[in-house]
Amino acid sequence: MKFTVADLLDQVPSEGNLETAKLEKILRLTNRAEKQSLGLALQGLTRLGILDLDSNGAISRGTAVDLVEARLRCSSKGFCFAIRDDGGDDIYIRDHQLNHAWNGDRVLVRLTREGGRRRSPEGGVQCILERATTSLLASVEQQDERVVAVPLDDRLLASIDLSPDDASHADKPVGTAVAEVVLDRFPIAQFPARGHVARSLPLDGGADADRELMLTKANLHQRPAAPRASFKAPSSKKRQDLSKQPALMLRGWTADGAPALPLVHVIPHEGGARLWIHAPAVAERLSQGNSYDQWLLNQAESLCLGGHWQPLLGPALEKACCFRVGEVQDAVSLRLDIGSEGEWRDWEFCLSRVCPVAEVDTDALQALESRKPKSRAIPAALKPIKDQIGQLETLIFCAKKLQEAERSEGRIELDLNRAQADDLGDLNRVSPDGDGQNWAIPLNTSCPNSLLSVLTRHAHRVWEEHSRQLGLPAILLDAPPADDAALNDVAKAAVALDVCLELDEDGAPMASELALALANSKSSHVLNLQLKLALPDSSYRVSSQSNQIPSDSSDEASIASVDEPQIDDSDPSDVITNNKKRLNPFAPWCCPTLHQADVINQQVLCSLLNDGKDRPTVRQKNKVKLGEKGVAASLNWPLFTASQEQKIQDLIRERTVQRLNARRHLVAELKRDVLAMSKARSAEPMIDQQQTGVISGVQSYGFFVEIAPSMVEGLVHVSSLNDDWYEYRSRQNRLVGRRSRRVYQLGDTVEVKVLKVDVLRNQIDLEVVPSTAARSDDPLPVAVSEE
């Protein structure tokens, strides 16, 4: 079918109706079978109350108000929850209420039981909006007269019937190959899912084969080619000529095809620094709503697979936007004045033309770091950029001050050891935008991307502040506050490891204070891993001011007078939890070659600079600069016409954000899988060998051990500890033998033997070497309640 239920519902207006014939045209349904499929879908949605369909074929929104949109998340044990988009409580779905929905599917759920104090609400799947799985990795088995595919992902609680022609794949030895199975029909009523084997994939084909396995697992191996399109030339009107400015390219990635990144330039200014960040001008070259724009939305993210990249932009657009040393190029820029303590003094957004003068890589920064302060000798790595050494030193000063300001505001820093593996390439390097995490890594002044990540974080926060003051919509990247119970668990583990930390009865410690306390601990790495798990993931959301665009509309209620900055008191960025104020979220726009969310926010920014009204009438001579800090206080006229406002509103919709979040989650999971497979491959030569590791996690069923330098993590199951009966003490993160009082605790060094490695499932089985000396269960210095 050419459309999903989600695609269909996207086209139906919240008010008014839509003709069926027009819907067919929008969905590009041409033949009779496709139109019949649409008719069946409309009938089903009408019966559920989701849509209304009158006798003339007009479609409108239905009256059902008790349906919740969510994404299904299942476990290998068969427990399934619907994760709500509105942030409400997760809904437990019993297996007979799944209605053939699978893990990752977007669904509509009807509540059947309200939640209680210790019970999640329950519900049933009424409609599958969008399937997450269209192909999968599976093992092929012959079961009596049937040939079936058993998914390797044990969260997919179903098997797929195959054709007898696929029986040959069942004869292959276990552990040598897996099959890519394409779904031809999803399960319905009593009929199981059907599919066919598209190809066989070897498990021992080397790095390229492993990369193809992971892409296939994530269903990202068939990247559609970019449609042919003609791109607009960025407007020369209102563009500042900054081509004489000696801007620098910070290049932390080394693989061919790595996406273009922002340029930077900085000079000392009034005791602080004046910083320019120049982002590639992607948004101005796009035509909103055309086939290329839709293709970009479907791609949503660039993909890094070690030494190989799948860029977000097509080759033609990438070539048109990227920066090259000595070439003048269009850019979207931010000038940010920074005080001596890292505070923002002033800023201005503008359209510009820039010309980078040099490229700065890791070798140059390492040479600068090791150079003596008063030395006149210039290392070989710095000679090509010797004229920019002063600017680099100012840039490092600027990055340090900005990160110190972030730390004082409460941003969390986690110092996590990275795996030492050559085949990981760019995937093992710091991302120039920090991967949008709600925590930061300590600044590494010899890493170009580490420097750039600090600068882009602030640039994104500045656009969030500026757009909020003007009432412009934005896609924000934000995370909810950490759960107090999770933070308390980390704090208890820290106290058990003799970290100096005060716990009181009023609530959990602040995550930022906890991170600072852990940073000085001898067990900081394993405790930081625990804290990382306690921090919720970031996700995109629509800013709360998205309906406040000042527009030239006849409806006076919609004309926002912005004499004062419009700040919504309900904005989650201002929420205070346990007397802890959260940092403002990001509104990313600097890395449009990496993320579609940056492209969309940049489109809004460029609309402001290109189309926004900078004076009340054309007869007025005095203009305001719409990109300047505090301009909202000077405006008492609408910024946009009604048609311009509608175009901006169409850019940022809830459905768009849902798609971006789904893709972002998929890409993040793919990166974790690639890292995990690389680590598992490094563990294969260790089978039957003794290794020294550190206990990185303790559970009732055993403990995890991390082995350097690949940082591979394996499990010592409690059943293999046959010298005693071990009790799990969650408060101290330890297992204690009843008879011997032997202790295995978080942070302990142990000798282990690698028993088994499953590279596809990232399961590594370990056992403790008998000679390992475990310590006894000494009394704890601080008593902490289990409650």
C-alpha cells in the first residue's frame, strides 16, 4: 500500500472537511486497487470514530476523544507498553489487546483501566497508524510442513510464514548466516504474517558485511536516491559580506564524505570575546513541500558507520553548500558577544557570505596544546596555519569560558571512556553537536569537534531564546528531568563506594551536583555509566509559542503585539523539580548537513531574515534588525503576512516532529548496535582467555564486567558463581555470599574468562576465574534506607 493510516490522517484538517477525490490526488493514488484500499481504510476509521465520512465523500475528523497516540515498546519477556507522545503515563498492553501490533509500531490506544498509585494504566490497540518493521533479520527453520522465519529481535513476538522456495535457507549451518526477510503481509485475524527471503547475509564476512548486517537490522540498507531537483540560489539581498573575515574550518572527522560543518571566527572583545558561527546555507536552497523536501524529511538524519558515511543531503546539495578553503560561500551566521565569565552580552543573526582561510585538524590542536607558551618555534603541524595561532588560542579560551558557564548553570558532564577500536573511525569521535545529548563530555581542547560542540550548543540555545522572544515556532531538543528514584539509586551506589555525598530526606540530589561529586571519585567511570542510564533521553518537541507568530491578519486576536518578549510560563524549560531549575532546551539550526530538524529551524530563521517586516510601513525610513538581541521590545507591527505565517506553521507540525523523533531513535539505536558489534568482534579472540575487567553493573541475576581497551561488556551470571549462594543488595550495588561473605561490588576489579560471544545480540558470557580474590562484606560507613 502506498500510504499508511498516519499519512491519511495527516491530510485531514482538524476543522472542516476534505473531499475523497482530493485525498486520492494528495496520496497519489492512481489505479483502482489503490483507491479501493483507501476506501476500506476510510470505512474502518469511520467505524472506530476516528473519521466521519458523509454520503458525498467528504472526510472530517471524528468524535472519538478517548484514543491516545503512542509508540509500542515490547520486551523479550512479552511485556508491552504504549509510550505516549503527550508525555503521559505509559500504558500497559496485554498480549490479547495488541491486535497484531509489533514493537516500534505507532498506534492508537483506547484506555480500559485507569492507573493507580502502583499500577500503570491499561489499554488496547485500536488502530495501527504506522508499521515500524517492513523487513528484518531472521533465522529460517523448517517446522513440519511449514517454513518459518524466526526474528533475531526477540522483541518481535511473532514468526513469519515463508514460501517453500525459501526452505534451502533452513539448511545453512547455525551461526554462519542469517536471512533478510521482507514482509509481504502483516498478520491479520487468524492469519499469520507472510514474507520472503530477500537475501542471505554472512556472519563472518568482515567489517563491510557487519555494516550491512546492522543497516539491514535497522531497515536502513535501502536508501532511496535523491530526486532530481533544481535548487534556489540564496538571496543576495540583506546579505552581509564577511568574506574578508579569517574564518576557520574545525575538522574532527576524517572519513571521506563526512558532512560539512559550521565555520568559526573569534576575536577578543571588551574583556571577553566576539564569536561568529557560520552554518552552511541549506534552507535557502530548498523549495518547501516539493519532492526533494519530502525526501529530506524521510531521511531525517545523516548516518555514520565508522569509516563510511551516508549523508543527509544528496550529492548535489551537499556540494553546493559545503565550505572549502579559499572559496566564498553563502552562510547563515550568528554573532555572539561573550563576557569574561562566559555570559551572553549581545547577539545578532544574519545572512552572510564567508570565505574560510584554513582548516584545523586534531594534529594542529595537539601541537598547539603541547607548545610552550613563550616558545618562538612553530611545530610542523601549525606552520600551515601559523597566522591563526592567536585566533585558535582565543577560541580555546572562549570554549572554556562557555563550558564553565554551562557547568555553573547546572549542565551535567560525564567523562566516559571511549572504545579503542580502529574500525569505528568517525563513529568513535565526538559529534560536533554533542549528538543532542542532555549531558556533555568534558572539554578536550585538542579535539576540533569537542570545541565545536560547546559553541554549537550555545548557538542553539541563543536561537531558542531569540525565537521565543519573537513568538516564532521552533523544533526544540529537550529531555525531561531525571527521576528522583533513579538519581537516589546512583547516589546510594556512590556512597557505598566512599564518595563524599550528602543525602537528606527531602529528595534526590541534583543530577549536576551528583555528576560533580562522581567526577572526583576513583570509581568515576562506572558511576558515570550508572548516572548516564538514569538520565532520560532527549527528544524533539514543538515549542509552546508556535501559535504566537506575529502576522498581518485581519483577525486582531491573531496579531501578536510583541512590545514585550512572549514567554509561556508553562514552557517545560522553566519547570522546577525539587527546587532544581532546568537549562533552556536547544533549538538546533547550525548543523543542517546532519539533521533535518536543523534544516527546518534554519528555514524559520531564514524566513525571519528574508521575509520578516523590519519596519511598520514602506514609508518608514528607520528599520530594525530582526536578528538582534532584544528586537522584540521594538516591534509593534506584524512580522509576516498571513500566507507567510501559514508557510512557517506548515514547516513545524506535531506529525513532522514525531517522524523526526522516530528516525532519530532508529539512528541512535543503529549507532549503538554498530558500536556493540565492534566490541563483540574484539571479544571473539578472547574466548577461553583470562582478562582483567571492572564491574560496571550489578543486578540480581549477576554482574557486568567491562574490559579495556575495547570497553566490551559481558555478563557473569549468578548461576556460574557456584561457590556460594549470593544475595543481591541493591542499596550498595553488590552481590554478597551468604556463607563466605564474599563481595562482588560495582567498581571492583575482577579476573574473568570469556566463555561465549554472540555478535548479533551483543551477548558475551563470562565467568569469574577462581583465583580472583573477592573482599568480604565490611560494614558500610553510611547507612542509607532502602526506601
